[in-house]
Amino acid sequence: MSPQAQFWMETISLWQPMRSAFLFAWGAGDPLWLLATKRLFLILPLGAVALAYWTSVLSLPTIVVRAKRRTFVNLLLVTWWDLARATFTFWGGAFRFLLRLAISLFGALQMIVVGLWAVAQEVVLLPVRLIRNVGSNVLNPGVPWIAVAMTFFWCVFEAIVFTYVMTSLVIDTLSNLAGTQMTETAVRIPLFLFMFFIVLGSYAVLSTWTAALKTRDWATIVKIGVVESVAMFVEVVFLYREFVDALVPWFAQHASGNFELGIAGTLAIAGVTWLGIRSLSWFLFAGAGTPTMMAIIQGHGVGSRNVGGESRIASSLFSVGFTARLRNEFLWVGTEGERLLDAFLVPPMQVVAGALNFVTLLVANRHLLDLPLQSVRDFKDARTLVAELNQPRQRKAA
């Protein structure tokens, strides 16, 4: 028998102990705990050792034809060292993973308990915080919510008054047009909405006219002035005139002799009443509340104003400390999840990488992966690995 044939026969005969090792690691017929332990800790290292052994056997005859024999032998020995280190790292990594899992579970339990306690504190202190935020918004420059609320309620109040005054006239008018008697229930709700929009629109026109006066935009001043005059005429003739007519019996009661107010006196009193109500309400609250309401209606938003170069933060339901703590807890969850994933995946991948380095050493005379792997981020994708393997060939071709 030739020396080469004898060499291969002896090599194949070495497979029998390895086969026995695999049968032992498989643990068929062993108790469940022993079977699981063997398969968990022995199957992967034995597979890596078997692949490394046969790759090394196939590499030995190629030493004769390799250019850098000493470098190849050194790389082969280093690869075996990496595989041994990866195997022990895999065995120790199982206990490290269990320890990391226990730490993560304890940290998650602590986070849940502390989080529930913090949420309970936030809920208990929520009314106090809301009152403080409202007081801060009132005392400090910002969105004039009190003026907005007063303007809104004044428009509602004025619409209610005009609805009560105009109900009889509207019922008579609509009954004559429809040919049937209208009820107060069917008229008052739509009449109230109509009056509310009329009053709110009157303040909107007045706000736009005031803004035009501040900017001295004369074209806009004239245009909005005409619109405001028409709005005043409509409100005085159709709304405030009815209000003055309702006061005529009171005037007649306190007048001597026959009392006739007349159309001129009625319109004059109605106009003065309109001017007085609009002036008082405008300078008290509508001047600040109407622009904000228009910004909300037009979709411009009210935002936050800068005070002393610093932007005031809008009031929120939760405190700044609770929000920062919640953000830190989410960051901890992400970081701890990455650590737990590294502790679970990196040890077995060390063994796989050590075995693959034997194959690439045989084929390409280099290692595929640099060991040890530190985290999941060190796992290179297939395109990167192919590009790295093709780099020596591309340089040689160039």
C-alpha cells in the first residue's frame, strides 16, 4: 500500500472516536436534564472541532504547494487557538447569559415598581400641577386664555340676550313666510347659533380693523372700515334696535306726558349702546382674546412666546422630572436589551466563526472573521464578507 493511501486510511479511521463523541453528546436515553445539558454545551463545539479537524487534514497536503508555508502554519495554529478560546467562551457565556437575564429581570421589576409609584404620585399631584400651570399662564406672559374665555362667554351671553329679544320677531316673520305657526323650540336653537356667529364675527372684524390701524395700511383700513360700518348698521338696526324697543315702556313710565322716542332716537340710543358695549368689552378682554380665537379658528396656532430669550414650555399633564425619568427608563430598556442579546448570541457565534475561519484559511489563505466578537454589531452581513474575500483577488488582478 502506498504511503498516501495508508495516510488516508488512518485519517478515516480517526472518524470512529469522533462518531462516538457525537453519540455521547447527543445523549439518547439519558435523563432529560442530562440530555438537554449535553446537547446545549457539546453539540456545537464538537461540530466545530470536527469541521476544523477535517479542514486541517485537507490543508496539510497543500503546504507543499503554498507560497508562504510558515505564515500558513502560524495561521492554522492561531485558528485552533481561536476555536479553543471560542469554545470556553461559549461555555462561560451560558452562565453569563443567565446572570445577565437575572439582572435584566430584576431591573425590569424595579422599573415597574418605581414606575407605578411615580405614576401614582403624578396622578395625586395632577390637580395641584394643573392649578400651578394655570396660575403660571395667568401671571406670566403667554397665551391670554382668560381673555379668550371671557370673550367666548361674552359672545354666548350676548347671543342669548339677542335670541330672547329677537325670538318673537323671527317667529312672526318665518310663520308668515312658511304659512304655518312656528314654535319657540324650533326657532331658538338655530337663532342662538346665528346670533353667536354674528357677535363673534363682529369682534373679528373689529380685531382686523384694529390691526390695520396699527400697521397704517390705509387701503385695508378703508376696506375694513366699510365692512365694520355695515356690521354696525346691521347690528344696530336688527339687534340693538329691538333691545331699545324693549326698553321703551320703561322710558314711557318715567316720562311725563306722551312719550314718543321715534326712529332717530331709537337708532341713536341703539348706536350709543353698541358703541359702549363694544368699547368696554374690547378694551377689557376682547382686544386680547379675539386675535387668539381667530388664530385658532384659522389654524395658525397660538404656540408659545419667547420671554427674555427663553421659550416658555406649554403646560403638560406630567412633570418634567417624570418625563425625563420615563425617557431614561426607555433608554435603559434599549441598552439592556442589546446587552442581553449580545450575551445570548455572541458566545455560540464565536464557535461558528472559529469553525468558518478554518474553511476560509484552506480556500483563501486568510480568516473570514476577526475573533473575539464583542457584540451583535460585529456580525458582518454576507455582502461585506464577500467583498472582503474578493479584495485580495481584485488587487492581484489589478
